[in-house]
Amino acid sequence: MLSVIVPAYNEEKRIERTLRDYSEGLRASGRDFEIIIVCDGVDDTARLASPYGRVLVFNHRLGKGGGVLEGFKAARGDVVGFTDADNSLKVDQFLRLVEEMERTGAGCVIADRKSKESIILEGQYLVRRFASEAFNFLLSRAIFGLRIRDSQCGGKVFKREYIEKVAPLMVCRGFEFDVELLWRLKNAGCEIREVPVVWKDDKRSTFSFKYVPSMFFSLMKVRLGLYKRV
């Protein structure tokens, strides 16, 4: 079974299109699948999402990483992945990640927007693209030693056995979650592969630059072993 997790914080304006596309595409692929929508906002997302999968509702803010971790706990699949609620990564591209895992046996496969082979239908604003490049180089590569071009892309799949190893160790709950997750997977001996994708950025992203300082300090605490799990 394939479990697809969609963290959704106040996503009522775009969640239905994403879930409808994913539901139809996964069904057409002939795979056994489940969709898990993790809702921690205050709008109508949970009601709109309910026809498409299992909805987990929380009355407190989880953060992007916290939402994914709750999805990991609930997932029943042998392969577990997550994608963004904005449908920037279409279901056919998500399935390419699963196919790469099946072809190579890698424990983790992630979407890569920065490959020369990727097709960007609509890119990020220049300032966001610059910040993304700086974040990826400084933290993912220089500090965490990840030889990955695009740690933050919202499309990743994993073998369940590796998620069970690293999820209990996770401490980050925000947008910095991806870097810690990939780092812990690497340390667990998991092969990580990147796949070029077709991508269309959604300018209504819930990410804000106000999160950057806390992302940086959270990851530095993780890297230095100063972060205590609660």
C-alpha cells in the first residue's frame, strides 16, 4: 500500500483540487493507496477533505513537520510519502518518485526542482528562490553534509522501515523538518535519490520569511545535539 500524507493548514481554497487530482491519479495507477489529510487550522479544510481520505484534525498548530509526523503515525502503507496541499507537484510526478523507488530499491526518493532536467512551469519569486538556494547550501550541504540539490521540495516518498527508524528521533516541527529528516535518514544508512520533476509554484504559499531565524536555530540545535525532545 502507498500512503500519501497531505499536511493542510487553512487550505480550504485549494485542497479540493489537489485531493481530487491525487485520488483520481492514484486510482488510475492501479495501486492500493490511502490519502491522509492532517488538518490543524480553523477553516473548512477538514470538511472539504473528508470525501477523499482519512482526515486527522488537531485543535492546535502542528507546523508542517508536525503534521507530517502525525501522518507518519497514522499511515498503514509499505511506502509512505507526503506532498503539499497546493498541487504544485502533480500526481503523475509524485508517482514518478514511487516508480524510481521500485526501480532502484532506494529507501527515499525526493522531487528535485533544481535539476537541469526539471521543467518549471512557473517559478518562485526571485527573492524566495535566492533564499531557498542559500538555505540549501548553508544548512543542507555545508552544515548537515547532505549532497542534495533540493531538500525543501514538497514531494518525498520513503520505505516504511526507514520512517519507523527515524520518526521517533525527530525534533523539528516547522518548515525546517525536511533537512532533519533527510539527515537522519542518511545516518540510518538510507539511500536517497532525487528525481527531476515538472513543477508549478503556487504564489499563495503559507511560508513566510519570519520563520527563517527559528528554522536556522532549530536546525543548529539539532546538529549540535542541543535539542531535547519532548
